[in-house]
Amino acid sequence: MITIITDTGSDLPKQILDEYEITMLPLVVQVNNEEFLDRSNIEPKQLYTYMKEGSVPKTAQVPPSIIKETLTSCARNKQPAIYVTLSSGISGTYQTAVLMKNEVLEEYPDAQIEVFDSQSASLGYGLMVYEAAKEARDGKSFDEIIHTLQHYRNHLEHIFTVDDLEYLLRGGRVSKTAAVMGTLLKIKPVLHMEDGKLFPLEKLRGKKKVLGRMVEIMKERAASLNDITIGISHADDTETAQALKELIIEETGNKNILITMIGCAIGAHAGPGTIALFFLNTPKKVS
């Protein structure tokens, strides 16, 4: 079976990782002058507690040594491998993984290894990885799985909002004036991802309006809502994620919804209370 590899930015729950034998590599989180491996020796809830107490975490890509060791193991065991990375637009992991792949291929020239830039974040590429792992288990070929990943990359929508504009300010996503005024007026931004980078869509007042608008955008953009998996990820806000799920079911009838917590790699930049919605704007054709 083809080995599917991803990193902790994909926010896939342990149950899916275990069931589909997905290999998860850790991104690095630096907080309070300590360095951690995401979901290895620091969990998301712990990071969000630090952030609420005023800590300003930083993140770094998956250590090159871990990537090379993982790809070398696959090559040595003649195991085809596809590594789906966090978007190259927001992380250097993809570029590093390509370098590590090339080093491994020098030693094992016949190895079948692909490094795939998801151009996505959080459960957005988590859904890609999930689909790829299902196809790997079903015996689909290497090329067929890559084709599926390309379809998801081209047609996956990311709609999200943040609870506190301060975190986007730190990352340079909004101006200081916008952040201060947004906080005073309780304005919540609605953002999306395009070509692997984040862009603002709208600004609304009040969480309820934002959730309603997120569902409206999904209904406008999704070509079909009957046969797709919808993803919701949240930064330590289970209650709002559940409210969004119930609103989606009420508005669309689709109950095929996966909810997961945003991990440290993405949460460090988006902040506690972030809510994200993922769906395909063109359903994958069933072959």
C-alpha cells in the first residue's frame, strides 16, 4: 500500500490517522522561550492557554532530519510515498521536503516519492490527505491518488473567521487601525484562502451573523452539497463549531461533517476562537 504522509498543520484527528495508517510529521512551535513539536510534546489546548495568558508563539517548519528519516525509511522498504505538506505560501516545509526527497533519491534512485504542495491549511488539506489515504487503502494507483490531490487543491474552499484581530495583526494580515477598530466595534472578518495565501472577504458584526454568512458563502460556491465531506476546524471553541455544524445541517441537509481542533501550527497565528469551514466547489467525480 502507498504510504500517505502529512504534517500537523493538517489537523487530522488521531482516530483517522490510526485507521488509515497516515504518517504525521510535527511542525515546530516556539513559546515562552521553549521549543516544542506540535502534537508531540505540546497539545493545542495547552498552546491556547499560553496565548490567552499573553504569550506570543512562533512556528517553524518540520525539521529536515525528520522528513529525511521518514522518506528514507519508505525508500529503503520499497514503499511508495506521497507527502502532502502545508501550503508553501505560509510555510517553508514544502521546499525543505523537496530538498530532502532529492537527497533520498540520490541514494535510492528507484524510490517512488512525491512531495505535494497542498496550497492549503488546517483541515483543508486534512480532507485532501483523508481522501488520499482512503484511495491508498482501496488500492488506487500512485497517479490516481496524485490526480485526486490535484482536484482537491484546485477546488477546495477555505472560509474562516477569527475571534480576535490582534493575532492577525501580529502576522501582518490586518493593519493596527483595523485591528483596534474591529475590536471596539466587535467586527469579525470573514477570510478565505486563494493560491495558498489568505485574503479578506467581508467584515461583519457579531458571531451569529458571521456563521450565517459562512454558510451562505458555502451554498453560493459549492457545486453540490449532497455528496461532499464538509470540514470544520476550531481553535478551542467546540460550542461555536457545533453551532456551525447544526446550521449547515439545517440549511443544506448534509450531515457528512468532520469537526476537529486547529493544532498549534495554525492556531499560533490565527488565535483562540478561530472557526474555519472547508468544502469542495466541484465534487470529485466517482470513477
